[in-house]
Amino acid sequence: MERAFDTVILDNSEESVKRAAELLKRGEVVGMPTETVYGLAANALDPAAVEKIFIAKGRPQDNPLIVHVAGFDMIAPLVTEIPALARRCAEVFWPGPLTMIMPKSELIPKTTSGGLDTVGIRMPSNKTARRLIRECGFPIAAPSANLSGSPSPTKASHVFNDMDGRIPCIIDDGSCAVGVESTVIAFEGDKIRLLRPGFISREEMSEIAEVIVDKGVTEAVASDAAVASPGMKYKHYSPKADVTIVRGDDESFEVFAMEMAGQGVWFMTFGKEDTEAKGANVIPYGETDEEQAARLFDVLRELDEVGAERVYARCPRETGVGLAVYNRLLRAAGFKVIEL
Ligand code: AMP
Ligand code: MG
């Protein structure tokens, strides 16, 4: 893509929000912080503006965008029906990292919904994001602000690296607190279908309704398959290195790492192992699920910077926020898992 802008990083101020809102009102695309990852924002109701998001990211046209609102009051015009269970989930989890799929109204262009008759809506907890939406007065479509296929951005500098020249500005609100994209759910009668795990966990939602975990959360989906959530089909979050997940305890991982260590080989550890002391290349990505979620994408980008060729990552837990980490890492690894 040809350089269209000298991209600037703006501080997180009232003035920056006004400047970004002016650009959005003119149909431009800007980098916006949220609590999950940085988003590439545009007017969700303007197909020409939304089209620019797909171009800037190189995103497949059938991959729908999440629509961000600043309050529950903004939803009614965007959907034909608000299921009772959606109201309940909004009461408990909004503002926050939960996206709910609902039948869309005429107001949402097909460009935004990736051709679907439904729309994914969320109310972010990040205050700057909500201020920006209120200042614009319209809902904002915002996928993660990375080039399609790269790890999602959790810092303004990540957005800059991918989007320099493609968008006019990015508002910098530091590192994203959550670090993985929102939980995505759909409603099936009185049940919740989990399409993409995130910080709002399956266990938390189970307090409200029965949760069905879609197969696509932990299994590879064929690129021509009909799926409930198009994003499942695409390779995601990949650094240049060849990533493999390694499932095993501390001790067996130590032994494995000693065997595999070598030039260009890196180990994504939890942090407490002493693999490094024995001369292997190690990047720790955290001991708790929450730390791992917050660090994962930054670590995947760091691995590119250090020129890693092969990466062995310790397997996260599959419960709580760990399921979100596992889901992203599986995609980064092209579903390659070694059992020790
Ligand atoms: P991203 O914008 O990169 O966080 O990706 C958003 C993801 O949310 C998409 O890849 C879809 O998997 C999912 N999604 C968004 N809208 C819908 C929808 N209407 N139906 C099903 N899944 C959706
Ligand atoms: Mg994305």
C-alpha cells in the first residue's frame, strides 16, 4: 500500500480525542486504545470508511468487524432484537471485553458485518475509547489494529509498526490491560455459544447461563468451512518463526529444552524455569493466566525482533483466561502441539 499519511502518535488527552473524532467524522481511520488490544477505528455506519479498515489491514472481506458503543442506549437502532440473555450479560459484564452477536438492523452496512445478517457489539471499559465514541456520536467499527495475520497490537508502538503511512494517527494509552481480544458469544435460546474465548471466561458466564464452547475454539477449521464466526478460519497472530506448543511439566520441559536448544531456537516459558541459566534463548510470558494474556502478543512480536526461527511455547492452562491464551497460541502455532 502506498504511503497516504505521516502517522502521528497522539498523547491520551481530551484534545487528542477531539482530533481523532474530527478525522473519524470525515470518514478516516484512526488507531484507538481499548482494554483488550488497540483497534483500527472507523464509523461503523459508513461503508466507505469501513472499507478503509479492510484496506489498511489487508483483511479478508468476509471477516466481520466488531461494533463498539459507549452505552447500552446506542444498541437499539443497530439490532432487530435484543435477547433477554444479552441484556443480562450486558448488566454483568459491560463495560468490558465481551462481544455479543445479535441480528443486525438495516443501519449496519454489510461491509461492517462481513456480509452476515448479524452484528457483534461491545461496550469497551477503556475510557478513552468510550469518550471517542461519544464525541463522534456514532458507533465505531474496530478490529485489532495489526496487519492481517500478525499478532494483535497491545502498545501504540505495535500499531505504528504495522500502520505507519496507512492511517493519520494513533491515540497512545499505554499497554492494554487485558492483552487478548474480547470474548465473542452468540445466543441460542437460553444458552450461550462461546465463539472466541477472552478475558470474560467461560466459567464466569456459566454463572448466568449454560455455555457451549464452539469446536472452533480449540480445533482447526478448514478455510472453506461454514463457521459460526468467520475469524476462526484465518491464520492469526503469527510471528515469522515456526511456533510449536509444548505440553508437559516443569521437569520434562527442562529436559526437552536442553535437547532442542540451539541457534535461532527460542523458548516461551512461564518464567520460573532455569532453562536460561543453561544457555537456551528464553522469553518468559508469565505465570498466571492474566499475565500470559497481557504479555502474549508483545512476546510474539519480540520474537520477530530477536530473529527467532523456531519457538517452543509452554502450554497455557485451558481454564479461565487461560483458554483465551491457549486459543491464540494454537493459531500462532498452526495447531502444532507436542505432548511430553
Ligand atoms: P477482530 O476484529 O480482529 O477482533 O475480529 C473480530 C472477530 O469477531 C471476527 O473475526 C469474528 O470471528 C467475530 N465476529 C464479529 N462479528 C461477528 C458476527 N456477526 N458473527 C460471528 N462472529 C463475529
Ligand atoms: Mg484481529
